[in-house]
Amino acid sequence: MRTALSRWIGGCAAASIALALAGAPAWARADPSPPPIRQGFADSVYGQLHYLTARPAGPEGRWKTPLVLFHMSPLSAREFGPLIAEMGRDRVVIAFDTPGQGLSDGPDHPGTIADYAVAIDKALHAMGYGPRRPIDEFGDHTGVWIAGEIAIRDPAMVKKIVFNGVYVVPEENWRGHLDRIRIPPSNAAFFDSLGEMIAKSHALYMDRGVSDADWGRIVMDSIAPMDRLEFAKIAAFSYTPQAPARLKLIRQPVTLLLMDDTTADATRAAAPLFPSPPRIVDHMDWRLGVFYTRTAEVAAFLRGALD
């Protein structure tokens, strides 16, 4: 009799909890749905910076530290795709298009990493972030340098950092990349050169398991700068010789992510340059497109590194 009563009481309690959760706001559920990804523009030194963002439902007091994502070149915030929404379950996520990349306004000449960092830092402050409302950072390739410069210049605003693609290499490597970059003389010339690049890009992303639809959105935003497409790559490779000295000035906790790309060895070798030993996490089973194909795994890694 007592067992039957216990089962009945337990069943009622479970039913009550289920009903309560069914009517509860998203933040009260164990696994809320990812929020929608929205677009926005922030005022900055070049005009406006475009960004993609997601934010959780429910009271702000329950949110984790906001996360800002910095993409590789010559891509855009679309590089991160569904990762923005996945991380947006429990924190505000902002992914900027680097100045002059994607849909962001930028200089009419190749800028510097410092220029891009100042522009995004000013945009973040205009959006209400700063020492009293700090952020975490995840930088990918070119985004490493930009995120690092912001952390150095505005240290009270940045709490924790994750880097993938810390490209500290000998001069012949970075200078060779610079020598191979060609800026088209016009937009018409740029479009004439697209055919082979588009075909290679499509084959690469298909091999990585990214859908044709997602690849199309990535490419459309990436080529928006047209004849200025290579400006951020020039900035990134030109920054490489000063990178060792700059990395020594980063005081925040850093996690280095090693993926299956051309920068893994350089990233590992860069670890001694940081003033505090960074945590190194090996995910050599991850490749280009991982933010689309293994979103939940990347999100779990980032939460482990930042939370």
C-alpha cells in the first residue's frame, strides 16, 4: 500500500514538474532552444560595423559573460554560423565582420590590425561593453590578432580568451604570403577572377560536410568587399613580425585550440610567448567548417574554456 502510494505521489510530482516546465520561460528549462540569430550595425571609426548576434531568453542575471567572435580572413561573421545561436543559449554572442570585410564599412586602403582592433573596441563601447560589462573572446586566425590587440589595449574589458590559429612563423613564411597576394585593379577584374576561387571553395566546403546552402551564404558575405577582399589578409601577415612581442602583453587567461589546419604547429609553438602558460586543447579531428558540422562539440569546448 505504501509503495503504491509512493508511486502515485511520485507520479503526481513528476507530472506537476513537467507541466510547470512546459509553461516555464525558456531560461527555466534544462535545454532551451537556441535563440534566433539577428543582424545589427554599430557605429565605429569607418562608419558602421555589421555583426550577427544572439541572446538568451529570460533574466539577464542568469546569463554568462558575453562572447565576441572574431573571424578569419577573407571570410565574415558567417564563418561561425550556427555556433552563434548555440552559444547564445546562455550568453549574448556578437560576431563582427572585420572592418572592410563582409558588410562592414572599412578603409579604402589596406589597414592594420591595430586599426581594426580600435574600430571594434570603439563599437563595443558604443554598445555598452567595457570594464563594468566585460566580454570573453574567441579569435580565429586573423581574428586572433584583432582579439589580442583589444585585450592588450582594453584589458579591463576582456576576461578570458580562446585562440585558434596563432600564426607566428619565420619571415620567409609570412613574407611569402604577402608576396602572393594580388589586389585586383577594379571590381570588374575581381569578378573575372572569381571562377576558379569559387570552384575551389565549393569543393573544399563540400568535402568538409558543410551544406551547399550554408556555403553559399558564407561565400556571398565573404566576397562583398570585392576588390578590397585581401585587405585584412595583408594586415594579418604584416602583423606577424610584431606578434611575439604583442602576445607577451596579454594578461588574460588564454586557451589555445589546435585544429587540423596549417596553423596547428605554429599555435603550439607560440605557447611560451604568453606571460602565463596557456591551456592547450588538441582537437585535430576538427577542420574548416567545424562551426557548422560539429556545432555542439565546439560549443561544449568553448563553455569548458570560458565558464
